[in-house]
Amino acid sequence: QLEVVESGGGSVQTGGSLKLSCVISGADFSRCPKFWYRQVPGRGREFVSTISSGGTPSYAAFYEDRFTITQDTAKNTLYLQMDSLETSATALYYCVVCNNWGHGIQVTVSS
């Protein structure tokens, strides 16, 4: 059973940065792409970013210049560096690996 656990969320002011982490354990995930999604209350989950098993990143257009997805295979950890944050980035962020979802981590950006 694969387990994914997010951390690193919190509250920042506009223009600030946060780095989300997602520790992956429990099963072989080496061939799975990894994703970050987000959800705002009242809306469905939205794709943010993905990284292939080979390390190729991809982003939703809105986040491409602000967010950076990376992975540390030695630490079984996925990251999302979030810079120049705006209030619109406020959401619950989820890590997804091999269709296994974490519980989500809250990011709140205030003006």
C-alpha cells in the first residue's frame, strides 16, 4: 500500500514563498508520474504540476513561472517550490502518486 504524506504548508503574505514536501513510502512507485493538485472550497480539484518518472516537469499554465516541481529519489520525496505567491494560491494542496492521494496540506496567502 502506497502512502503519501504532505508537509510544508502554512500561511504567508503575498510575494512570499513556501516549499511543499511529499514523502512517499510503502510500495514501488518508480514508474509512476507524480502530481500536485489543489482544491479551493466550492471548486473541484485542479491540476498544478507533474513530474515524470524520468524527471520531466510539466505545469498548468498559470503556475509555470511561479512554481517548481522537483524530486529527490534518494529521499523518496516530491517537492513543490512556490514563489511570488498571490492570494489566489490559497488552497488545499494534494500530492498524488500512482493514483494514491495524500490528505492535503493547507496553503494560505494573505495580503
